[in-house]
Amino acid sequence: MEKIYSYHIFYFPFKWSLPNEENKLFSEQVDWNHIPVEPFSPWERVQLSKDDECIHLDKEQKQDREELFNEQQYYFEFVHPVLYDMEGNMSQIIAHYERRELQKSEVYYHIKRTDKEYILRVKSINLNIYSTGIGMLTFFLENQRSDQREPIDIRNINQYGRRIMPPYYGALKSRNVIANCITIRGLQRDDNRYCDDFAKYKLTDSWKPANFVTNLITDFSSALKVVPVIDDRMFVNCWYGNNQLIDTFKGKDEEKVQEFVMGDFWYKYVFVDEGTDDTCQNDKMKKELLKESTYYRWQKYGSLFGVSRYSLVLLADEESFEFLGTHMRTIYSRMLELVLVQRASMLKFSEEVTKVSSLSGKSNRLIAERIGSLYKEYIRFINQIYFRDITAQDQGIELYKMMTKQFNSDAQIKDLDSEIEELHQYITLLIDQKRSENGELLNILAAIFLPATILTGLFGMNAFHGEFNGGDFALQLILIIIASAVAYFILKKRRI
């Protein structure tokens, strides 16, 4: 096996929707079962089955099965339905797809800069569709080239490989934060379909992802409308092996460790900085940020984890990929996917709250149905996707808390709880008001017809004895009308 110098995973979380469905109930909007999948799509749905036979697996398939077993043992069983697309799973939270080409041919991820082109082997491209109206496109990339193994190379791969749109218009000219071109070569269709040099961006193209991203998703369903949900960048998961760097803190005392953490490399690695200067130019603030973002548990063994709003990174020795690198691309990748889906789903729910809140002029029944559907899906999200604890392993507990803290998930969920509770109180108030109005109307009608009832009782139900007398009938009718009119005007005056 070729030596791997670094391993990079890029995650693109997005909101998906179908045309002309924005006015439907939320549960109908996020039902991925009615997404029209393209005929002859290169995406293949891959589901897990507990009944799969593992006897006749080849070496690579057996390794995949062992890694899957380790993942499932790591996480509580109640978390599995959101992590894995299982056959026979009635909850239907996730649909998992993989590109077929990668089973038979080699595919490469090219990141072209003015001075250098970085080439990484694509191990897998996955597409997950979730029942909250969220999707996740993920690239698993190996760096096997010795000429792109230096710290600056790893930083450049993470920085320029993750950018899927310019963060500001001037970047299209300066190219200081975006690549000259990103291309995926080796897929079954024309390479130009999975390439973007960002040259065709217009001032009206805000929040438009790169062509290689949108076309990969279009291969699955051309009907899907895709909107980036978190940032103009993909999230980074990276394992990097460098013995020289870890020798500066491996087994060292706290002073040496902090000297490395505050040095030239670590901050840029964790926060995916470009250039020579850190984006934080205050030592006190930088120290606080790194304190919250650095995981020291295995420092004496020569391993440091970093967690930020942009990345999950690991710096370790060059021989650790088989163990630590595997953990990064399996166990911790699942954890990161879960946190990103939680964050993206909360934003999706907030968007629907805003839509429902602006339904002025609509019937109370329609608003109540929209709020009821939203509330139902939110309860499902809380019970099946948003978890306080996902594992009994100490390191998993600590890293999960660091991730959710970086995304401020606890505060976000409290705010979302308040928003949805306010909506629920609002529609309850509207319904109570409507019931009160209906009751008042019935009281008015009863009051208006009370004189008629009394007069009918006085005259008797059989007022006409013998032959019909038109004069008596007219007199009774006039008295009833006058009495009802008097009652109506008295009620009207009292209401004013």
C-alpha cells in the first residue's frame, strides 16, 4: 500500500427542496421518498442489513465490515438510525448513496493554484439525504504524494480544496482564498462537468456553490434545489502525520506544549488559515481560542486534536494512519456528520418558522396545519437526531461536547424551542379567539330569535284554527320581525 501523508474529508451540508412545494406542510416538504431520482443515475443507494453474510468477503470488504462493526460498537444503538441507512428501518431518517465509478476506476481531486497543483486520490464520494430537508455531500481524499507533504501543503489543501464559492467578490480576481480551479477527474461523465474555475460568477450569484458540487447532486436528481446551509466553505476533517512537528511536544512538559500550540503551525492548522499571518492578532484571544479548540488527552503520546467551527483535525506520527487515521475517517467522521446535520437541521427549522410567521392573510386553519406539521417534525428531530450523549467512550464524550460547543448547539436548540413554542402559543391564541367569536355569534343569534320564540309560545304552535287567516298570520309575522329587530339594535348598541 502506498504511504499516506495526510487524509482529508470535505463535508458540504445543504438544504434541499423541490419546486412548487414551499407552501406544502413541512412534513411533505422534507419527505425525501418523493424526490425524483434520475434514470441511470451514477449514484447507488447502499443500505446495511443485519442479515448480510460475511463469509465470502474479500480482504477490502472484510476490512470495511470490521470498521463498521467498530463504529456501531462505539455509538449507542439508539443513535444508529441517523448514522446508518438500515434495511427495514421504519424511522426513515437517512438515505445513503455512493458513486458507482469509485468501485471500478481511480478518481482524483485536483486543486490548482498559480504556483502548484495538488492532486488527491478520491476514496469515496457519498451523498446522504435526511428527513429534515438536509443533505450532505462528502469527499474522502488521500494524499499519497511526497511533494505535497509539508505543513504548508496540508494547509493549502484544506484551505483551497474546501472553498466552493468566493467569500467576497474581490476574491475572484485576487485568488487569495479560493483555488484557480477545482476538478474531479475520472468520473464517468466529462471532466468539465465536475470542474469550476470560478470565472463565470456574476454579482447575482450569491450563495451559488461550485459547478462540481451542484452537478454531482444533479446527477442524483435534477429537480432538487440546493442551498448551502452553513458557510461558503466545506467543513474539513484531516489527519496529518509529521514526526518532526510532534517531536516538539511529544512527552514534553506543559511549557513546551504551549509553545507549540501558540507557534506558527497549530493555529493555522486548526482554523484553516491561509497566508503567513494568523487571523487572530491578539495573543490573549488567540490563547483562549486555542484552549477551547485543542484536545490534549494523548499529547504525551504525540497526538493533538483540534476542533473549530471549520474543522476537526489531528496531528500525529507518520505511522499512525492505520489506527488514528482510520478513527478519523470512520468513527469521528460519523460524529462530525451528526453534529453538522443537527446544526443544518436547526437552521432549516428556523427558516420554516420564519415562513409560517409571515403567513398573514391566510386562514387560521391553514396556519394551524403548517404549525402542527412543523411541530411534529421538530419533536421527531429532538427524539431521533439531537442527542445529549451518543457514546459511553470518554474520548467520544469529550470530543462530541467540544464539537457541539463550537457550533453553540445548546443555545441554538433553546432558541429554536422558544421560537416554535411562541408559534404554538400564537396559533392557540388564534384558535381560542375564533372559538370566542363563534360563541359570541351564536349568542347573538339566540338573542335575536328569542322574541320570535316567546311570541310563538304566546300564540301557540297552532295559531290558525280552521281555515287559514292571512291577516292573523301577517300580524304575527310583523310582531316577530319588529321584536327581532328591536333585539338586534339593542345588542348592537350595547356592543358599541
